[in-house]
Amino acid sequence: MSADHHPLRPVLETVGSQSCPSALNFHCHTLCSDGSLEPLALAKQAVEQGLNHLAVTDHHSSAAFLPMQAWLEAQRLLGTAVPQLWTGMEISCLLKGCLVHVLALGFEHGHRALHVYNQGDAAVGVPLRADAVVDAIHAAGGLAILAHPARYRLSHTLLIEAAALTGMDGGEAWYDYEMQGRWQPTPVVCESIDQHLKKLGLLRTCGTDTHGHDLKGR
């Protein structure tokens, strides 16, 4: 599937500073990697909070997706409003010699192209290169998003430019770099990232990067 026609694209085109954590969350974790929530506990919180769209992005694992999908579908059949659940995974790679994280979103679950990245640990060798990760995500029908661009040793400006050249589809524009108890985007840096991504024609995402017990916090 072309990234230009990906069904998640229209959703991401609506992302702004107020989208997270009440409506959209495309970055969070469960016990399937380094989070504190069971997958179904996270799904329950998403329903209680009235989220519209959700992707769990465990590190090198998509194990939370199927049980969450089944539970949410059961709730929907009971008449409960539930979020649209998208596949997600956070993948480590090297971009300009810097170890960064890429969010794979909306890919075909279980696709063989992502098998090497779905083993609970970072890949080694050629698969660790950013271009290899992007190619694999696209082969699986997903979107490749540079996670939290201002958390690395290289500047977010440099990394976003490199991400665009590598074929990534976007970046995580709205993020809580101060890691507060209740999530809110960090002023100035997030606005700068958002504008830079827009200038390059890249998609913007948002997410709480939750590792704790509250989906609305870090």
C-alpha cells in the first residue's frame, strides 16, 4: 500500500497540540516490552478516556495487538464506544550514526518483513540501518515515524532532515519532553518540530509514551 493512500494518513493530518492525550495516542507501552500495564488494562483505560484512535508501540513487539483487538471488538459488539486500534511497534535503528527510535504504525500484523524487528530486541547488522527499517515498515504496509525527535544526541532539525531523505513518512511532533505526571506537549520545541515536519511535507503524530499505570502520563 502506498503511504499516500494509507488509511491512517487522514487521521494524522488532523494532529495538533490538543490531540493527545484525550483523542489520539500513537505511542504507549505495555508489559509486552517495558511498560507497566497489561494490554487489556491499557485497552480499558483507552475506552474509559474516550480515545478515538490508539496504537500500542511496544519495543520490538506487537504481541499486545491481537488480545487488545479481540477485547475491543467484544466491547464494540456490546454497544460500547471504542477507539480504532492500529498496529504499532517501536523499532531501534541507526540514523546518521545516531541510535534513534522509529514508530511503525498501521502495518499488516505478522508480516514477514517485520519479523526481524519483532523479536523483543534491536536487530543487528544491516537490519539496524534506518533505510532497512523504513523499507521493512513500508513492505508491511505501514508508516514509518521518527519518535521524539528531540531526545537524541543530534539535533532534531538534523535528524528530521535525515529521516525525510531516508523515506520516513513523518515524525512525532507533540511529545512531553519534561515527562510530567500528566502529559502535555513541551512548548517551543514541539512547535519547532511540528513546523519543520510541515515544511518538509511530513506527517505529524502525538503520543504519551506511557510506561507507567496511567495512559495520560509518562
